Amino acid sequence: MEHILKCGEDIGTAVINMHELLCGLNKYAKPTEDVLLLPVLTFTEKDAILSSKLELEAEKKGVPSRRTDAMIAAVTINNNAMLYTFNKKHFTQFTKRSLRLFK
């Protein structure tokens, strides 16, 4: 996280990630205040269209993705954002569709 903060990029999260973050924090009774301050990218109709295509393309290639991963990738792509994740293997397949992973 420190690396992200030092890079000078704007930081935000997708609404789907917000759900995942809050579930994890609440499960272990961790504070949620900082997460709630993040700008949130919503999931739009445009994102639904792209995420359905991403999910089906992955399935056809024999490397099915989690639905939420396709949704997160679509929000990121459509907002011309960069994705920071600890699960790069879940998202690498979407780089062919212009998903940029933070390194």
C-alpha cells in the first residue's frame, strides 16, 4: 500500500471491491473508516456489458474467471484506471482487453 501512496496516483475502489473490503474488515472487527473515505467507481450498464463479454471470453478459452473479477476488470477498463491486486493471476487474462495492472 505504501508503494501505491508514494506513486502519486489517485486512489479509489470499485463498488464491488468496497463490498469485499468491508466484508473482510467487518469479519475480523477491523476499522472501516479509512476504506469508507475512498472514492468509489460504480458498476454501470456499460460495465455490465463489458464484464459479460470478458467472462464469456475467458470461459471459451478454458480459463473461467470469477464473475466478480470480470466485473472489477470491466469497471477498471471503462474508467481507464489501473488495478492494484494481490491476485494478479485472476486478472492477467483481462490485460489483452486493455486492463492495466499496477506494478
